[in-house]
Amino acid sequence: MRNDRPPLFRGMLAPIIGILALLLLWHLVCSLGHISPYVLPSPQKVGQTFLKMARSGEILRDVLVSFRRVIRGFGIAFLLAFLLAVFRIAVPVSERFTAAFIQFFRSVPPISLIPLLILWCGIGEQTKTIIIILAAFFPMYLAIVKGFTSYDPKLLEMARVFSCSPLRLFLRVVLPSAVPDILLGMRTSLGYAWRAIIGAEMVAASTGLGHMILFAQQMSRTDKVIVGILVIGIAGSVNDWLLGCLIRRLAGRRAAHGWD
Amino acid sequence: MAGIDLVQLRKAYTVDQRRIPILNGLDLSIPEKAITVVLGKSGCGKTTLLRLIAGLETPDSGQIQLPGNQRTAFVFQEPRLLPWLSVQGNVQFPLKRAEIQPDETRWMLRTVGLTGFEQALPHQLSGGMQQRVALARALLYHPTLILMDEPFAALDHFTRVEMQQALLDIQQKTGASILFVTHSIDEAMTLGNKLVILAGGVIRSAYTLTDPHPRDLLGSEMIELRRRIMEDINTH
């Protein structure tokens, strides 16, 4: 009988039980009265605050602001990573000149560059876009380079025998071979970009989810802080899910055979 | 179009700082519009010979004289299919958009017994079916020269016989020159117009077969030829 259940229900049952158990535990901890509601408001209070903020449009406005910033920065980071990875494989010697530079910036958390970027660019959109680009670029660049260099040389040999031009070799063999790595890099980078924008908005913004949390903390509204954290988690998961859908759509049948 | 001439071809590989000669001044004429079969023991340089002609390797010395308008296809030992393309996509892979003729693709897939699998991905096919896709890909390219490196080794007996017949039919229809490498003496005698035995990095012997197809391999002349080929291969 278990196998007759719809797959959607089977897939969602366990997570729903987990969430309900956590809410129950949270409710019990608050009911005991040992922790001040200022430090940890009850789930009911957080739920009421969430509904109030949702009705007023406050949440949606901040989510859209953060989302727009992530998409813009992520798009630019992808374009840069792709073009530089193409350059890296077209001119292999360039790796020797850029390896140290890339390793250095890969090790520097983008958030640590915020003071410098504020000095250079102010607290406008430019600073936040640069933070997202820095956060998203490196995982994507490294994944794309790996994809471009880990093709099967036997397939390239086959294509060469059939007199394929270098451009055709790239478009028909190297690029499709790299698709799984590129998609994986995009997915990882999107997570990094989402985390970076929240951090950047907490320091240099007057809108967005990061700013909302910080402002709520300054106003001693712990319930709003928790609502903000929950919304960030949900929005990040939705972001990842949307990219997953896009990947499945682009990869078509390949996604069903381990290409996703 | 003239055939292909190989003159004093030499090739060696270096493994662990040790030089291993593969071809030692090989001379060979590959006639046009005929099937030339190369026979020999493992490691005698058969695959190296094909790779040199295909331009995948460069000889240490010697010459490869190819006709000017050569269009070469290669059927490798393994299918080398693009895993993200369907059977149809793989077969049409070497062709430019303007060269694709759907009717011809359908005919070719029917010839190699893959009708109904046009949209299948390579991992959904058996090893033998994948090799047939590779064969169809090479034939659909309209090559003037087809290099074949034990292309039927992975096929079962019945499919192998079918593929041999299909190859003969297509070769007669297109007039392509074929250089075919195999371990099987029976296969060599079934297909070849010219059989060459490679041993010690040179052509040890060569035989010309003029019998029409299909050939009776149990005839006395064929049995005698078989014995001589085995001697040539084994006495090195």
C-alpha cells in the first residue's frame, strides 16, 4: 500500500514531521517560562508578526530587493567566469600568471572588502553588486575551468578525425562535456551570492532582507529578526529550487541520468 | 583518385625512458575503391598505422602520400559516441547542417539495424548497438577513406555477419577505400580485396583476393590461404 501513495506526499511527509517537531519543541521551551520572550518569542508571536509583515507588503518588498541584487550580481559573475574560463583554456599559459591572484582573492571573504568598497563606491548598489560578484565568481570560474578541461580526449580525437574546426570542437564537444560542472558551479555560486548579499545589506544598505534583520535588532524586535531569518532561509531555498528547475529544463533527458 | 602510399614509415614510443619501435620502415600501397585488411598480432602496430594515416599521430620519419581531396572517417575500437546526443544526433554529428538529409539518415540507421532507436541515448544501447551507431556515423559522412580499427570485435556472430555484408554493400555503392584492421582471419578473407600481414613493424606478406562476394571460406584455395596467413603471423 505504501507504494500507492503519490510521490509528492511520500517526499514531503518526513520534512513536514521534522518541521512540526521543531515547532513543538520551540513552543514547549517558551511555555516553560524560563526564557524571556524578548530573547526567544513564541512561535505564535513570530507567526503573527510574519502575517502582519506579509499583509503590509514589507516582506515582499525586501525579498524582491535582495533577489534583484542577487540576480544582477550573479548574472555578471557568470558572464565574467565563463569568458575568463574560455580565455584560460584558449591561452593555457595565462593560468601561470593568474593562479596566485585567483588563489589570493578566493581566500579573501568578500564581506571583508566591504569597508574598502564603501570608501571607493559608497553605499549604493555598486558596492553590493561587487560583493555578490566576488562571492559568486570563484566557485563558478573554477567549476567552469574544470568542466572545460575534463572532457574525454577520445571524443575530441573522434571529432578531429571528422575535420571539425576548433570552434565546432568547442561548441559540440568541450562545452556540452562541461555542462554538468558549469551547472554545479552555478548552483554553488548562487548559494554563496545569497549569503553574501545578506551580509552586505547588514552593513551597507537601507533596504533588503539583511537590512531588515539589522534594523529589527536595533529596535529590539526579536520576533522580526526571527521572521527575517526564516524568510532568508525560505527565499534561499526557493532560489536554489528555481535554478534546479531551470537546470532540469535545460539538461532535458540528461538530467534524469545523473547530469543534474 | 589515387590510392594511399606509405613510404619507409617509422614510429616509436618512449615508455619509462625506453624506446619501443612500433613501425620499422613500413612500405604499403593502399589501393583506391577497395578493402585492404591489416592482420597481425596484438601490439604489432596495426592501430598505430591507422592513427598515423588519420593524422592523429606524426611519424618519426617516412612519408604518407594521401590524395588531395581526402575525406577520412575513422571507426575506433570503442564507439566514442557523445553521451549527450541521441543516436540520430551522433550519426549526424560530423555533418554540417546543410549536409544533413533526413531520408539518408533513416536509411543508414535501417541498414545498421537501429530503426526505432533514433532518439535513444548511447547509455541506453548495448555495446554492439553503440558500435553500429559509430559505423553509421562514419558511413553517413561520405568518406573517400574509412579507417576501421576492429570495428566488429564487440558484436555477436550474427550481427557481425550482417555488418560485414552491410559494409560490403556500402563499399560497392560508394566506392570508398577502406583500411580495415582485424584479428580475425575469417573476417579478413570475407571482406578484403588485399590482405597484408604486419609483423615486426613491417609488412611481412600481402595477398590479393579477386574472388567475388560472398566467398566460400571452406573452399580448398581459401583453406590454403588461411594456413599461409597463420604461418606468416605465427613465424615472427
